[in-house]
Amino acid sequence: MKAIKRIGVLTGGGDCPGLNAVIRAVVKTAIRRYNVEVVGIINGFHGLVNDVMVPLNEESVAGIVHRGGTILGTTNRDNPFRYAVEKDGELAFEDRSEQCIQNLRKHNIDGLIVIGGDGSLNIAHQFHAKGVPVVGVPKTIDNDLSSTDYTFGFDSAVTTATEAIDKLHTTAESHHRIMILEVMGRYAGWIALYSGVAGGADVILIPEIPFDLGKVCDHIRARNERGRKFSIVVIAEGASEKGGEMVVQQRVEKSHDPIRLGGIGQEIAHKLELCTQMETRVTVLGHVQRGGSPTSADRILSTRYGSSAVDAVMAGYFGHMVALRTPKIVPVPLTEAIEMKKVNPQGQLVQAAKAVGISFGD
Amino acid sequence: MKAIKRIGVLTGGGDCPGLNAVIRAVVKTAIRRYNVEVVGIINGFHGLVNDVMVPLNEESVAGIVHRGGTILGTTNRDNPFRYAVEKDGELAFEDRSEQCIQNLRKHNIDGLIVIGGDGSLNIAHQFHAKGVPVVGVPKTIDNDLSSTDYTFGFDSAVTTATEAIDKLHTTAESHHRIMILEVMGRYAGWIALYSGVAGGADVILIPEIPFDLGKVCDHIRARNERGRKFSIVVIAEGASEKGGEMVVQQRVEKSHDPIRLGGIGQEIAHKLELCTQMETRVTVLGHVQRGGSPTSADRILSTRYGSSAVDAVMAGYFGHMVALRTPKIVPVPLTEAIEMKKVNPQGQLVQAAKAVGISFGD
Amino acid sequence: MKAIKRIGVLTGGGDCPGLNAVIRAVVKTAIRRYNVEVVGIINGFHGLVNDVMVPLNEESVAGIVHRGGTILGTTNRDNPFRYAVEKDGELAFEDRSEQCIQNLRKHNIDGLIVIGGDGSLNIAHQFHAKGVPVVGVPKTIDNDLSSTDYTFGFDSAVTTATEAIDKLHTTAESHHRIMILEVMGRYAGWIALYSGVAGGADVILIPEIPFDLGKVCDHIRARNERGRKFSIVVIAEGASEKGGEMVVQQRVEKSHDPIRLGGIGQEIAHKLELCTQMETRVTVLGHVQRGGSPTSADRILSTRYGSSAVDAVMAGYFGHMVALRTPKIVPVPLTEAIEMKKVNPQGQLVQAAKAVGISFGD
Amino acid sequence: MKAIKRIGVLTGGGDCPGLNAVIRAVVKTAIRRYNVEVVGIINGFHGLVNDVMVPLNEESVAGIVHRGGTILGTTNRDNPFRYAVEKDGELAFEDRSEQCIQNLRKHNIDGLIVIGGDGSLNIAHQFHAKGVPVVGVPKTIDNDLSSTDYTFGFDSAVTTATEAIDKLHTTAESHHRIMILEVMGRYAGWIALYSGVAGGADVILIPEIPFDLGKVCDHIRARNERGRKFSIVVIAEGASEKGGEMVVQQRVEKSHDPIRLGGIGQEIAHKLELCTQMETRVTVLGHVQRGGSPTSADRILSTRYGSSAVDAVMAGYFGHMVALRTPKIVPVPLTEAIEMKKVNPQGQLVQAAKAVGISFGD
């Protein structure tokens, strides 16, 4: 195996608290532990296709461990294997992966670290199949990647959502209202589940458990009868009613887009007002969940991922992703890694949530 | 003048951080400084009409200075002078003010402290006209009451909105997007103005300054050309486009209701996407702005208001409201107090905002 | 096995964010899932000896998931097996465990849940040896209990310490100073290690890695030479210098006591000023680390522990403690559980910390 | 009067949240409103003496409104009129003010904005006396400058201290302890007073009200007798006992230095333990109060100060400081401005604090 002398790093997909902490740990570990250079690839795979790269040293990453966003920029649109170009005035898709490989060679990059979600890690996997020495770092605010106990950014998103629920509680109590919070989670309800349990929600609706709105109404009415004249409902954007009415078919891509179609929060608010005769109010957190300073737990996890990713590159674990198997970070094959992890309706956390009185509408 | 022996206190209108701190200061000041009893009236004027009252002592208000909500409950619907009743199966309105006065007499309440916004203070004023010894405490999250420098709760709402802008900044920067934050403010844009300046927004749209959407687009495009590839837009729910298209006529009552009509945030997002060709995302904060623990500034202001309200009762300033005239709290006649205070487009703060590059679309 | 009809619950030892969330989950799970009654024992084992108990229902635990402290009160002094009494004007110790067992019988308590740290769990273990049907819930802000991945409260304490480091960073940078933060951790350095990594500290001193102050000075001077004119030093209160000078022998008991002896933070500050000639400032966080609202992660963990503890009681896992073995909560024998878990100097986290440039003075 | 074409700006004295927001507003207002250039002077007056300056444009100040610290650096030691130099191996002081004036001329700086506390504003005043066109911006975390309602940074410091008190409350309540928080305030007790009122403290000790420790003990004992088995004591570092015992004479300079002499918090803790027989714990916040992101209120105030300071320069208000006279920012002569503002023991806030049951030990 050829000695590694220069590592490239890029961030792909949606913004996520902790990205900068990963980049910082990659740069510092490479330089300090292995005396290896690091090159930052700008705006994710867009920079890899178009050869936009900058050298990174310790100064480049000083003071960023607590900052949200990514100093490298990111996009969630550019796939080198299906790269959008204009051809004869029409949109067309081309494979630009060879161009990427040439760009890596041109810069003498011996190892590539891809920090991204399922989309980016899939691309990383395809590059590996073509011989690129790539290591992945799992990034998804939704925590929906299998093979790792937690993804970084998730704890920060849950914290933001929980703070919102805490605030809704006081006003809900004072006013005898239903307060709805719509949070991210198109295919997996982890943010809704965690923030709902942490915030003491009364109802949690998630994609993995299709709900019966009648049961939700019954639950809220039963609370009223016990003298609890308000209810907090947390809804993942991908939640759907039993029988499928609530499923919004247009949502074909995985992208968080709270402005389209009015949002499920408003639909359910309308229906709950009708069936409970209670005033109902909606908060749509949107991208607030992706932003801000990462929590301490996310900064630690990000630092460990970044440092371990360099270890994995140096040890030749190409085609692997670093994964948290508490308490260790271990390399796992990308093929295993990119499966989606859904909330298990029979799992301990859902059962604990039900034990403390939370309804999932099932 | 008859010696005061028992004071009643109620909270009316929407929830607001700091209500509990006011109640606590009323109770403690009455008991400790004046040896006077305090009676809490439950759920605002509803409790006054229906005689739902509880004695309050120091134990009742221990440990609540930092809690959101109101231990007395509140409603924003019950007006004793126009009280909704069902009569022969139809909704009708009756004057129940005499009943209230009898309830006050029955409980030997010599002074009534009404903590509320323009609606509640108007009712307080009407009671005073009928001889009730009433003192007001100004409460509106919107900061739109004249005669007082600040209302309590406003700083907390601004803080919540500013934290949301801070979070949107990182994701906006990473993704080159327009991020829209819709905040409260139907008739006055104080929350949008303050949080927009504090959060470093690029555009602030408020009811007091009708905007030209073309100018907003120009501003965002000019930023892009200078290399600032993202923009943060803060919109008060009552903002309206020049020429009046954006004015939503249904909003006749003053009540914060983010679920109706899709919201102005979504309307503007749609238009901005069209004119700038940039991805645009919306966050609707809703009642999160009303909840949570009050800021330290709001707790101090609330404590001072509560304590001064008791002083005002004991000194016989009936028909007055306590008001902040920095650095003093002074009594001002309710008649003056309940005028609305709007943002002055020529005022120093708007001018400072423009000086740092914020567009108001005018 | 006798059917369980009534469960007792107590909190022992130092305050810890999440205690209320555990109590709430115990009460709700017992009532809702098993239709079993719950009795709260006041002020830890003191209440068990002296028969101070209150019935707990759902109303008792409404709205407390986010509150710090414990609604049951706690002490860290009362050991029923060695209970301090005054006898003939002298302090003496008596075994009052039989009295406790009679009190449990008197109240028909069939299962006892003890929420506590190593001290309280040791007592729980002794009670179990005498036939009391007891289940433990691990509580220590220091995270130093083996057998469980994490104890609740730890994430909250780390978050508080990390926020302090974040604040010290800006002032350290502006002034070219050494900023020292003394945090809890008499025997285990988990809080210092986690908050130091999360906060981007430059030096972390913990009990598990005796330090050489000369190396700490060298590290800080090397930073200065690279143009980083400030340094952040996080010190666990139990850290000690190689050769043992810094070991403070009086600290025989495990109790957090930042006021005694001036504190190690001040000692090291003094020495660092001498050797680096840089201005040095100290913050002693003290009990701020034990207080406040638990983080969302701690609320979830606490809820799961509380719910699982009831499951363990109902399934007859007496003499066991519920423990987190990510992603599951499982019962483990108390005998195993109460061993101390120390930071492993060769472990991944310390190694990642060193990789990002943090010195441990070794 | 000569037209202004280039403005210099420097930050002097201790770090303070909001400095960056002032600098940003100075730069943006100068460029956008007046088309005037801005030069940043590095490390306060040190950079003015030694000619270390950098041009500032809009890019230099992008994204810093919410950041603590100062991008220009600061020192609190360099006085150009009494500049420390080494002469024949001895420390000597020289007047370097002429050198500063030459440096200003060399860079064609027509207006100098000095952001600082009483020390820096005094120097600014001396420069003005020598003909330098200087405008001041009041900066002190202690809020102890007369002529302005509030200084920026103060609200942030109060918020940090209040959050600490909130956290101490839960653990104090659970444990029946006295919790002491030592905060900044050598000569003025504003931070202690504001945070103590906001946090619901039981005792506040400040320099303006010498205290009788016996009265403090009586107050705490009286609380115990009423069943409130804990107390929170907030102490400004400059508080002193009646009769003067507690006065620490070594504190001759105005500099916040919590590491010297053990601290007043520890002294009082020791005495309170003796007289109340209650466990007592101390937190020393130290420079945590100076750091971190400014509150929204401080960001707004800072933005207004910065923008108004440029207006003042352009309007020729030299020898003046911008000051908040709610709701306006106005120029006031520096001679008036640099008087110290102390807490008035007969003022409304102290009286309100007493009304809600807070003891000042007098």
C-alpha cells in the first residue's frame, strides 16, 4: 500500500451542526498525528467536479469547534455520477466521476474523506468501487443511518426542538390550547420521538407509526376530562394518517422543505380544531433545527468521527465509514452503512414513551 | 380615602413571559411592605365574572420568578362589559360588569390590579369609570403600548426570535439560500425590528413600512453580486406590500394566529423564489415567542412593575397604569396609556438599521 | 412471587439534573402500565428511617420533566446502616435498617426504587441482602459508575461546563490570557474531559493522568510561539501533579466542596502565572454544574431509566440496577454496578483529544 | 471644518460582549451612509502608539454581530500618556501621545472613535484636549458610567449571572444549603443587584451598601423558620462589611481579578457557615461574565452606539461620548460622561428588591 501524504475532505448534503468540528479534527489529526497534509474541497462534490480546493492547516480550523455550518460549504444537489449540465439549451445529466478522479490525482490526494448523509455516502461508495480510496463520516440530522448509534447533529436538532416544546408548554397551559410543533423527519421520526419525550409532549406522530386521527382526538379529550386542558402535539413532517390520506405524494425527493403545500402541521391543526373544538396553534421550526452551535455531545462525537476518519484512512479502511458503536468508533463497510434506520414501534423508547402517557395515534 | 386591606390581581389576554414575576412582586410587596392581603382572580376576567378567586400568600408565589406562563391562568376572550352567553340556543352578549363589582365587594377587594394588554387595560379603564379602584400593569409581547418605554415579555420574545435568526444564519451561509423568519407583530413591527437588527438580518418587513417586493429582490441580488450568497428576511406577520396586495383583510381581530391563510412568510417565500431564483425556506415561530423563562431584563422589569403597582394602589393612583420612563416607574392615566405605539420609520433605530445595510423594502 | 401492588421511590445523594424526570417516569409507568401505586419517600434515606412518605399520582408529577432538583428532596448524609444520632450528648452511629424495613412493610411497599450514586446504591445493595426487594437507578453527575454507558445528569453538567468554556474563549482571545476553569470530578475526570474536548480547551487535567506542570507550561509557551496568545485550561477538582504535590490529602470523603482550601484552580493559576508570565484568571463553577434544567438527552435517559426501573421491579429483578447498554436499558446486578469507572488514558477519547492538540500534562 | 474622509476605531480596556457589534456598525455606517473609510487600530492604545492598524471594510465585519470578544483586540494596560517602557533595565513611564497623534496624521485619520470604559475614555478626553477629533463609546460591563442609561455588555453579564443563580436554585432547594455566587463589581454593584433580583436571590451584598453579617444571618435563619430551608446569596466582589473588616485594601486598581486573596465569596461562606450552621457552597463566575455571545438587547444597543458614533464624528461632536437617554442616543461631553454611576440605596430598584424580601444586610 502506498503511503498516504495528502488527504482531501468535503462536506455534502444539508447543513448540520458539528460539520466544522469534524473538519477541525480531520485537519488536526492528520497534521499532528500523521504529519499528513489536508486539502479542503469547496461546496461538496461541486468542488470535486470543478476543481475548487484549498489547503487547510491548523490556522484554518482554529476556533471553529463550536460554530454551526461548514467552512467548506456544501450543496445537496451535485452528484458527479449524474451531474446536471445544460446541453443545447436543455438540462442533461452526465457522468463526471472521471473528472473528479483526475482532480484528486492532480492534487496528489491519496485519501478522500466524505462527510455526508445517505446521498453523499452512496456517491462515496460508487467512487470506492472505481478505486478511489474513500472513507465516510455519517452526517444526518435525522439520525436515520443504520450501523451507527448516533449521527452528529442529531442531538443539536433534538435540543432545538425540545427548547421549542418547553416554550410552548407555558403558553399552552395558560391558554388551554393545542400546540402543534412540526419538526424535521420525512422518512424517520427520530427528532419528533426524542424531542417529544424530552419535552413531555402528549402526542407524537411519526412516519413509522401511521396514526388514526380519531385516536389522537380521544387522547386529547381524555386529557381534558382529567383536568389537563392543553395538549402538545409533535409531528414529524413525514407522518401520515392511517389509510394514507395525509401522505403527500409530491414529496418524492429527500429534502426538507417546510414551505411547500402548507405543511402537515397545518393540516392536522385544522382537523384537530374541528374534532376537539379547542384553539390550536402551529409552529414550523424548519431550518432552525439545522443551525446554531452544536451541543457539547455533538462536538465530542464530531471530534471523534473526524479523528477516527483520519485513522481509518491511514489504516487503509477504504470503502468504510466510521460509526459509533458505543463506546467505540469503528469502521464499517459503506455498503452496510447506508441503509436507513427507522424508529422501531416495538422498541424500548417508544414503549417508554407510551408508558409515560404519550399517544402515537395508533 | 378608605384604607386598603385587600388587593385583587388578575392576568388578562395572551400569555407573556414575566407574568409570574409580576404576580410574585404584587403579593410580596403587598404583604411585606403594606401588610395587605392579596386575592388571585383565576383565568382573567372570566374569574371576576364567575367569582373564581384564591387567596395568595408568599408560599403561593415562591420559586416562580423565572417561570413562563401565569399561575392565575388567563383568557383573551372574556370581556365583562360584553360577555358571551348562550341565550335561547343563540350566542348573545351581556354586560356583566355589575356582577364583577359585586364579586369584588363580596371579597372585600379594595384595589384591583389588572395585568394586561390594550384589551384588558380598556376593560380596566371602563371599570374605573364605574368607580372600581383599579391600577393597570402593561403587558404586551409586541411592545406596542405608548406611555411606557418597554412592556415586559418583549425582550424575551425578541431573544427567542434572535436565537432563531442566529441558527438560520449558519445554514443560510452553508447553502446559499434565502431564509425567512415570520415573527409576531400584527400592527406593530417591534419584534421583527429588534430581532432583525440583533440577528444581523438583511431584510426586515414590518407593518409600519409598506414594502416594494421588487426592492427586496434588488437588495438580495445586490448582496449576491457582492459575494454574499444568502439572505435572512425577518417578516412581521402584519407586514404588507405597497399597493396593499399583501394585506390580509380577514385579520380584523388582534390575535396572533399563525395557522390561518398559510401565512405571509409563505407568500413572500414563494414570490422571492420566483424573482431571485434562489431556494427559500420558511420558519414560523408562532407561540414559541410567548413562552419560556423570561430574560433577566424582563424579570427585573416585571418585578418593578408588580411592586410599583401595589405602591400605586396604596397611594390611590386609581385609573392609572404603571409605566417605565427610564430609569423610573411612574403612574400614568389609563386613558393615555392604551394608545398604540408604532415603529417610527424616521426614528433612530430604523435609521441605524438602514445604516448597517438592512433593507425595509421601501 | 407475591404480586407487586405498591412501589416506593427515593432519591439519595447529591442533586443531579434529571431526577424529576426519573420520578415522573416511575410514577406514570407504575400507574399506567401496571396499575400499581407509588409512594414517594422524602429526603432520601432520612425519610425511610423516619417514615416521611407521600403518595404520588400523575398530578404530583405533571410538568416536572424539565425541572432541575428533586420534588422528593435528597440528602447525602443519612445512611440507615450507620445512622448518626446524639447519645448522651455525643455523636453516635446506629443501625436503623430494621426500622426502615418496618416502615416499608407498614406502607405495604412491595418494591423499592433507589435513585442514587455509589453511596446510595451501596445502601440499596445492603438492603437487598436483608431481603428488601430493591432496584437501583444510577445517578452521578460524574459519570463514574461502571456497568452503564452513561449516568443521567452528566450530559447536563458537561453542557454547563462547555458553555462556560465557550464564554472564556472570547475573553481569553481578546486579552492574551490563560483562563482556568475548575470543574467537578474528584476521582474521575469525565466532566473535565468531555467539556474540555467540546469547548476546544488547550489543556485538560484529570485525576486519572497525573500531570507535570512543566509540560503544561511548555505546551502553553509553544502555543504562544505559534501566535495563539491565549490558553484555556480545564481542571477536574481531583487532578494531581506528578510526584503528588498537588494531592490534597484532606479530601477524604467524596463530596464536592469547592470552598475548602482555596481550590486546585487557584493553586495552578498561581504556578502558571509564574512559569508563563501570562495573566491568569480562574472560574470555579461549583454547584452550577448540578443545577438547572436537564438537557434533552438527560431527560430521555432519565425517562427510560424510570420506566425501566418499574419494569425491573415488576419482573422481579431485585438487587439489580437499570443500566444503559446502548441502545438498550438492561438490569445488571448491583454488585457489579457500583464499581467506579475511570477515564482510560489509552482510550479513544483521550487519544482523539491528544490528536486535536490537547495536552494532559503527561 | 475639514471634511472627514477616514475614521479610526479602537477598543480599550476589558473584554465586553457587544464590542464586535459596535465595530461592525461603525464600519458599515461610515461606508454606507457617509462613504468614509475606516481603519482599525489593533490592541487598543498599544496599536495607536506602535502604529499597528488595518483597513476595515464590510467584508471585515461580516458575520460578527453575535460574536463575543473584539476582532481588533484590546489591552487594559497601555496608556499613551503614561506608557510603560524599559529604560536602562528599569521600568519607566513616558508620554507617547505625540507619537499617537503623528500616527493618526500619517494614516490621514480625521476622526477617532474610542470604545472603552472610564480609563479609555479618560485617555480619549486627554487626546481631545490636545486637539484630536475623538468621539467615545461607553463600554463597561459594570454599567457604572454616568450619563448613559446603560452600557453595552451589562445585560449580557447580568444574563450569565442570572443563569447561574437559576441553576443554583434547584440544587439549593434539594439540599437545604446556602449557595453563594460571587460576581463582578468592584466599585458598583449593578451586576449583583440586577442578577440578584432577576434570579430571585435572598441576599444581595454590594459595595454601595455596607452590610452587617449578623443581619444576613438573621435573614437566613428567619427564612429557615418559615420553612424555606435554603438561601441564595449574591455578592459583588467589592462588597464590604460595615466597620470595614471585609474591605481588602490591596484592591487598588480597577481590574477584575477573582484569583487574588481567596475572594470575598469564600470569606463570607466561611462566616455564614459558622453563624447559620448550614452547609455553604461558593461559585466564582469570574471572566465567564465577560464572554460569550451578547444578548439581543446588547447587540441592538451596540449597533446603535456604533452607528451614532459615526454620526457624531461626521457632525463634529468631538470630545463627546454617545450615550443612551432612552429612547434616544445623544452626544454628551466626555467630561460629564466619565463620572462613576453607583447604585442608589434609596433608588426604586433597591426598594423593589427589598419589597420582594431581599436583604442587603443593612
